[in-house]
Amino acid sequence: MHARHVMSSPVTTVDRSASVDDCLRLVSRSHFTVLPVVDERTHLVGIVTEGDLLRARFHDLHGTGGGIDKAGSKHEGLTVADVMTSPVVAMTADAEVSELASAMLRSRLRGIPIVDKHDIIGIVTRPDLIAVLTADDARIAKEAQHRLDVYGGAGRWRVEVADGSALIHGVTTGDPERDVIAALAETVPGVGEVHFPSD
């Protein structure tokens, strides 16, 4: 299974000039725990977590409420650029889920932006990976069946899922929609590969 199958998209990003307080309000409203940071061309330049924002806003050895940036300078009006992590670990939509999980564990990341060149096209977070790992075959099959029914009409095809492998019945070898059907099934989180009985 690849990043494209589990990533959240579109992605909420923040500009590096945004204030820490504005980002905290965004985190509070949206419940995001990690935000990719972009420059004026909307290219990925960093990442900021709720922990970074909280430390910047409340960490003060003298109790005055001022922030401390990563360089150790204490001052008011911190921006995202002052507290973000850069460079940032990013991967492409073709990255395997196992690679994403390994990178998160090694680097203690909460999320990995998914990019196409410099443009952000999605993000994979820890909850995304947990959802994939805990999804049972019946629930995955139900979602895949729903997507195929919406596309082709109820009962046209039948889906079975075992250990992340989807078997789709009712598709012949020469069916012109075969690739579309496979692509639709592959968009379901938890589907790692698609097969047809005629294969």
C-alpha cells in the first residue's frame, strides 16, 4: 500500500510568516496536530507541530509569557519560521506505508507531508497509519464495495478482502473498465493490492 492510499488531502498549510498565536487558534479549531509550512510559492519549507507551538507560546523560564525560539532568543510575536522544523522529512505518493511508518518511528514525527516535486499534495499522520493497521477485512471490503457500486451500479461487481488483498468478481480479462475498477479499489485505505479471478 502506498502513501496515496492513506494520505489526507487537501492539506491545511501555514505560511512561515504566520504568527504562533494564529497557528494555535487554527490547531484548536481543526484539531490538527501537525501543519506543513510553505513559502510564498506554496513550496514546502518546514513543518510545525502543536508541541512546537505550545513550547513557543508558553515556555518561559521567568514566567513572563514570552516565547523562546529554537535559537534560544526570547521575544514576543514569534512566527512559524521561528519555531518550525526545517528541513522537513517528506515523501512521494508512491512511498510504501512501511517506509512512512519507519520514518515516523525513527524521527518521532507526527506526520509526513506527501509531495509532488515541491508542492504538497497530502499528509500522512500517525492516526492515518493506525486506521490502516486496525482496519478489518470486512470493513475494507464494505468500503471498496460501496465505491464500486457508486461507480458502476449496485451488484455489478463483488469484492472480497483478505489480509489487504482485494479480489473483485465480475470483471473479465478484456473489460475496458478493468483498470478503473482496480484504481477505485486501490483508493480504499487498507487495500494493498487488487486481483481478479480471471488473472
